[in-house]
Amino acid sequence: MTVVALRPKAQSMPNATPKNVIDVKDLSLVFQTNDGPVNALSNINLAVNGGEFVSFIGPSGCGKTTLLRVIADLEQPTSGTISVNGMTPSEARQNRAYGYVFQAAALYPWRTIGGNISLPLEVMGVPKAERASRIAKNLELVNLAGFEKKFPWQLSGGMQQRASIARALSFDPDMLLMDEPFGALDEIVRDHLNEELLKLWAKTQKTVIFVTHSIPEAVFLSTKIVVMSPRPGRIHEIIDCNLGTERTLDIRETPEFLEIAHRVREGLRHGHSYDE
Amino acid sequence: MNFIRNSVVPVGTVLLAILALWYAFAIILNAPFERDQAARANTTIATGQLIANTMAQERPVLPAPHQVAEEIRKTVFDISPTSKRSLVYHGGVTLSSTLLGFGLGTLLGILLAIAIVHSRTLDKSLMPWIITSQTVPILAIAPMIIVVLNAVNITGLLPKAMISTYLSFFPVAVGMVKGLRSPEIMHLDLMHTYNASKAQVFWKLRWPASMPYLFTSMKIAVAISLVGAIVGELPTGAVAGIGARLLAGSYYGQTVQIWAALIAAALMAAILVSLIGLVATLVNRRMGVRP
């Protein structure tokens, strides 16, 4: 097997517009369930630029995870178009454009931390020596150097999630798709990982799509916040949010931060997210 | 110290209880014969003598444990293993067909499970037949397998092993279908985002995830393989093997011989199951299972 090109450069794609990495137009998704059709996503329009940090926020059932899964080619839309790097999500997936991080770390329990990071590289046919250097590099990136030989159960929840981020980054994907990655962690660990993630984003310059339930998390991390509302799942409002590149947790007490958080909350309220 | 308290004491206690029960039943079941003998000779027999006699009969209804132990000692250590009177010889015959049948059965079970997991059609069409196969009484089908295979000139080890295979593929197939389907959706989705091939999903995810299921079903499979081998030895005319030993024992009323063969079979099964347990432990250690 020949070595697979790990990252198709967006610029080299003939159809790609240089700016929009993700382009969603009039996208809808209807799930057929036993209780009849469910409008999981309805008329979604969204453009994401390269290098942005975009958060999807909204209550359960607003379709934020479904939208992320559509981008990752894990769900198929019923109507509308979506392009990723100028390709269909399926082609983008075959080009290994996605590093996906789930709510649970989803590490393979029979592989060591190093083995887990090696997994996508093995699947993609990266030679052994190259794998070793990438494992070391990515463990360094998430501050887990020295844990390569440990098994997942020997690590705390926060460390496991960091290992799972290292795994997603190991094959240098175009974008990082994160589905409530810190939702299962306690707030102290979560705050810490938010800061780490921000540094990581600055270092890697990747496009990040981040699904969350938490308003402070979304405001703290994002350059763009997509407020979604349920029944049918739709985008209520897109709020620009840029609190500067050098952010620490202290920024959460500044008026600018509170102002944006307020706007997000208002957006959620108008989207009937607080209705019973 | 912990080992003695946690293992030796409870296991030893149960063993002693079983032995005591066994002796009690030996005395109760063998006593009528002694009383009849005494009555026939127009004498009475003292209780002490009666009890001593019940444990030393030549063809007791239930032989006492020490009689069985003595028979095993004699047929294992005193007689050359190449002799047809040696329990080692018969045990070896049964063991070889058990292992061959178990190996083939495990392989067949795994292959069926792989086919079923990867094809919806096979899942729907094969599974009912697999289950039906096990509802046929093996005692009825065993002679037919031997006779049919004999007719096409397949004789010796293989026909007996086929019966073991017939029994042992089932737990492996059922266990492995469950095992190969055990990966979480997230683990599968992850492979999908890597654009992994079906073969990669199998070797890097489904197969390692199924290991606990494999060893559990192999433990069941090896025990019933032994049963299959013994059953397979009955219709072959009692030539050789533990089954032949049982059959010969019952023809000639050699109850001690029957029990010696039974105990030998039970010991063999226990050893085989523990060996698989040992392999499972080694594999678990390699796979980083939490101790």
C-alpha cells in the first residue's frame, strides 16, 4: 500500500473557495422514527471560514450534534447542499479531513495511550517510524508526554479526553470536530481544558467546530457562536465573538464577555430554548 | 497466608463434604447386597463388619472413593501407557479427538460468526439453522455420523472429532457474534471518520473487542467437545477411549472401572478449561485489562 496523502490542501482543490471551509445551504434532515418523522435539522445555512473556532450551542434536541455529524459524513441530509473544502462530506472524509472528538474519550481500552494515537495512523498506512514521532509530538501537544505506555483506565477522565484530542490531531486533519468533548468532566477540569484547547487552537491554526451546552464555554472559546433552537432544529442566530487571541479564564469577568454571554442567552430565550 | 484462607480452606471443605457424602451413599447403596449374602448364608452380620464390607465389594452399586482412587492409580501408573488396559492410553485417545474436534469447532464457529456479522442475509438465514442443529439429540445423531463417514471411507479420529465439532462450534458462533458486535457506536464511528476499510475495522476493532467473549465460549466449547468425543466412542464398538472404557465397564458390571473413567474424564475437562482460563489471563494481561 502506498502512503496516503494525509492532508489535501484546500488551496489545491480546484473547486474550493479559499475562504469557506464549510458551506451549508438550505440543509434539512428528517429522521423517520416509529412515532413519525422528526425534523432534526431545518433550513440550515452556515459558512465557516478556515481557522475559525465555531461553537454550536442550544438545548438538547436542537440538532447541534446532528449538524456536526452531517459535516462529518456520519449522517446524510434529506435535502440541501453541504460542501467541505469544496467537496462532499463523504469525499472530505475519504481525504481524512476530520479529526472527531466525542463526548466520551472513546479510547480503545486494549490499546495504550500511544497505541490509541497510533490507531488512525495505522489505518491510514503511515510508516512505523513516522508514527512514533507523531505520537511523541501530539502527546507533547496535549501535555501527556510520558504517558505513552499507560492504558486508558490508568488515566483520569480529563487526561483521557486530552489523549483523545491528541488522537484526533495525530493525522493532521483539516478540521477538528468536537461533540461536547468536556461535557462529562467536572468544572475545574473543564476550565483547565478550555484554556489548553485555546492554546492548542492557536498553535495548530485548525478550524474547530465545537458543540456545547455551556454558554461560558462557547463565549470563552469561539470566534463565532451558532445559537440553535429545537423543534424543528434550526439556527436561530449567529453571534460573532472575538475576545482577542491572548485569553485567560479571567476574561470571563470582563464586561465584553458578559455582554456576549447575555446576547447568547437572549438568543436562546427567543429561540424558545427555555420553554417547557 | 491469604491463598490458604481464601482458596485452600473453602475448596478443601467442599471436597471433604463431597467425600463424606460419597462414603455415606456407598454404605447405604451397597448394604442390601451384604445383608442378602448374610441372609443366604443363614448368618447375621455385625454393623462394623457390614460397613467394612460395603467399601470393599468387587462390583459395588456405588464404589467407595478409595476404590476408585486405587483403580485410577493402578490403571495410570502400574500399567504401561501403550497397553489397552491403561487409562492413560484411553484418555489419550479421547483427548486427541477432543482437541481436534474443539479446534475445528472453534474455527468453524469463528468463521460463521464473521460471516453473520458482515452479512444481514446470512444473519437471517444461518442463525435459525445453527440453533436448530443443537436441538437434535447428539446421542441419536452420533452413530449416524460415524456410519455415514465410514461409508465414504473416513474412519479413525476424524468421525469422532466431527461430533465434538458439531457440539463445540455452537457456543463459539453465538459468543463471537455477540463479541464481534460488542464495539460501541462511538468506536465504530471513529473508524468511519478515518475512512477505515472493513478489514481494518475487523482487525483493529471487532476482533480485539470480542476476545473476552471468545475465551468464555471456548471454555464451554472444550468441555462439550470432551462429551462429544466420549459419545462418539460409544457406537464405534468400544474400541478405545474413555467412552469405550465406560461401555466395557457397563457390559461387564465393572462399576469401579466406570467410575474411574468418569473421574478421569472430569479431571481432563477441568484441566482443559483451566488451560483456556490461563491463556485468557495471559491475553488479558497483554491487552491491558484492569487487574
